[in-house]
Amino acid sequence: MLIVGAGLAGLVTALELLDSNRRILILDRDEPARLGGLAKESFGGVTMIGTPHQKRTGIQDSPEQALMDWTRTAEFDAGDAWPRRWAEYYVQHSLQNIYQWLSQRSVKFFPVVHWVERGLYTPGNSFPRFHMVWGAGHGLIDGVLHHLENHPHRKNLEIKFRQTVRSLEVQNGRVTGCQGVDEVSGESFTALAENTIVATGGISGSIKKIRENWYRPWGQPPEKLLNGSHRYADGTLHDAALAIGAEVTHLDRQWNYAAGVHHPFPDKPEHGLSLVPPKSALWVDATGRRFGPVPLVTAFDTRFLVEQICLSPHKYSWQILNKKIAVKELAVSGSEFNEAIRDKKLLAFLATVLLGNLSLYKTLTEKCPDFIVADTLEALVEKMNALDTNGTKVSLETLREAIQQYDGMIDRGQKFFNDDQLRRIAQVRQYFGDRARTCKFQKILDRKAGPLVAIREFILTRKSLGGIQTDLQSRALNGQGEAIPGLYAIGEAAGFGGGGIHGLRPLEGTFLGACILTGQAAARSLVGKGGQS
């Protein structure tokens, strides 16, 4: 069996195939230290339904409710038969095939389940479902790798790194392997196998591909896009699959984030970080005008945030806050800047929850060029305008008016709040999992909470929602809906299942879970263990 890509989906497939004593070759483009792909870099949140963690905290969830939430949020097209079936499969099997499967492989979860993508006007996630892995993405990959490396049939697995696969081999209508280049020696190679599994991620690591497949109702893509995806998720194998007749769908459905900033220590072009935007910050456009009439607030509808910014004239934004808000609420999505969680340091993590993350605040305000700090609003705006050299200017008067209206609403007291952002903050604070990380109606111009902070934020690429169309056995399909002999696609390469399991938008946390499910489905189909038709 040949697996192209050693991210979470590829590793899960390999582990399942080893259970059946199969011989496996994994070809990965990256270095050994980065084994695990984008999943290793992730926050490590996994959506699951009906878990002991939910039940322990009184969450009465069900697959039926989860499917209602999923399909309503996805807004599937009429032709999205396989994405719908994969969505059904996910909610029906998340407890056994994700939660129990990971638990049996030494992966542990936080006791408190997070609540993300609650929905803007209609429900998104009706209940908290976002289970955080203790150890973040590192903990997730380490758990899988530990069982892989200690497997009784480990000798049957070979992993080769720095291997760039360019095309798929086909003989008599069957995919028989691939061709590529060894990046160390520079030599070309051909790898032949009975079956080939594509696990190379999506297209979001290629800004060029993102622009070519931009969602047209949003107009032209922003002049600046930051790269928050894997550096080798460039769609090469999508093109290779397309060249042999595979159906590739929905590449314009991309899961980008609204609050991207330049990475303080970049290792790829336009390297960005995805901030978890502070809920108590005021979100304004490039001129200092507050977004509205519906204000932008994170945790409800990520796609709405991206859409509003992309439809604004300048297609980037600012968040205005102060040090108190930043220390308590600011976070970065991923394992790199969540050291306490990643390194499993419980006391350090509890300290950040109770006291705030001063270390992250200092790192970003001192090292990231998109963070500005000033003691007065006048000085802040002056620095904001000095940072932007494209001719766009923040209006001091416009920004001051927006902040004063917001702060004045807080002065009224909660009984008289008539601001949607404050109402949403009040609702978020009702759930104990969010209360500790959300300020209690903090004014922006509060001198005791200073200095003031402005964050310039760009659209950041992250994940592809479309990909190679597959059935429930993860077999790649052609344009007529027929399985291509010898070819499978899993994880993000398959649009996380069916060429687009999430439809127009996902409910977060379903990416890692779908990598596990599609990897299992491919392996179990290959060894004849209950593959779905």
C-alpha cells in the first residue's frame, strides 16, 4: 500500500493497515521533524458527539441534533450527495471511531468542552462539541505515532521523507503508484503499489491556488493574503488526480480566517498566524469605521467574519482593544504559541486561565509588526496610519466616535445594553467554559486597563473545504461517479470526505475528526473490514 502524505489522515491509515499486517510505504514531502503535517501544528480541537466529557457536564447532545446543525450550516448543494453521506457518517460514528479510537491510543482531552461556531442568526453548534486534546496537535500526533512506532508489525512500514510526488501512474485503467523527485538526491523515482492513497492536504498552502479558486461572490481576493496552512499543501496531487479522470469539486470553498497577522518568526512566504480574536475588542475597517450594523464577534460564524471583511473596500481590518482585554482574551490558534497546553504543563496552563497570558501579549506586541501599542487614542491612530503605506488612513474622529458609543453603552449597565456585541458577550459568559477567558464588559478607553492596542488583521488561508470526490470507502471517484481502481483519497485531499463534507461552512473541530474517519474508511475498505458503500 502506498500512502502519499504523512499527516494525521495518512498516519491513521497506516496504523489501521498495520493491524492487518499489510506492507506500507509512506512518501512525505517534509522533514522528519515535521511528521504529522498541519494536524501537528493545530490547536487539537476535535468535534465529537455524545462523549463522556459532554455528559459529565450536563450536555445532552445527540447525532440527530448534530446532523441538523451540520446540514443547516453547510447549506449543501442539490448535487452534494457524497458530502451529505459523509456528514451523516461523521455524526453517527464520532463517539466510537474518533473518541474511543483516540482514547485507546493514549490521547487525552480537556474535561471542559469548548463551544465554537454557535451560529449568527440560526444555531450553529447547538451544544459545546469542541474537545481540546491535552497536548494540542502535538499530543494528538504523538499518541498516534507512539502506537505506530510500537506496533507489532512496525517492520512492514517504511517512511521516506523529502519525496515530492508529481503524478500518478496508471496501467490498464488502474492506478499503480506514482512518480516524483527525491528532493535530497534530486533523482526521479517511480513507486509502484497495489493501491495508492492520496493524503497530501488541500490547496491552502498555495496563495496562487487560493486566488485562482477564490469564491467569486466576494469579488476579487484581497491584495494581501497570509499563509496559515501547511507549506506543502499546494494542490499538486489534486491536479494529478484530475489528470487521470478524478472528480475534484468545490475548491472555491475555503476555510480562511479573518484575524491573520504576520508570523513573528516566519519560515515560509507570507507566513501568518491565526489569532483567536478577542471578543471584547472593537472590530473596525481600514478607515476606523466599526463593522455593522451587525458587529463582528468571534465564536459565532467564522465565514461571516471573513465575508464582511472581503466585501469591505480595503479587504483588511483592525481590532481595537487594551492590554487588559488582550492579556485575558487574546490567543493564537495552533500549538506553537500555546506552550502550556502543548507541553502538558497543567499549572502553567491554569495560570494563563486565571491570570491571563502576559507572555503571549509581550511576544506579539514586541515581535509582530501588526501590533501597535500607545497610551492615547491620538498616538495609536498616528502609529496605525504610519504602519499603512498604501494611502488608506484611519480617521481619528470616526474611530473615537465608535469607541465612545461602545464604552458609553457599557456605562449604562447590562439592563440597558442595546449593542449586539455586548449582548453576545453576555450570552457567551453564561457558559462556564468561556467565562474565564472573556472580560466582563470591559471598556476600551479605560485608563486603568491600558495601554491601548491596535491589531492589523488580514485574511489568512487555512483549509480547503473541497477536494477529490470519494465514496464512503474513501475510493476516488471519476466524473461519472465510478470508483477509480487503485486510488483512494483521505483527509483534506478529499475535502475531508466526499469532496466537501462541510458544504459551504464547517462547524469547526470537524477537520481532525474527518481525517481520522476517512483514513479508517480507506484502510478498512482495503482490508475488507466493513467498508461502507
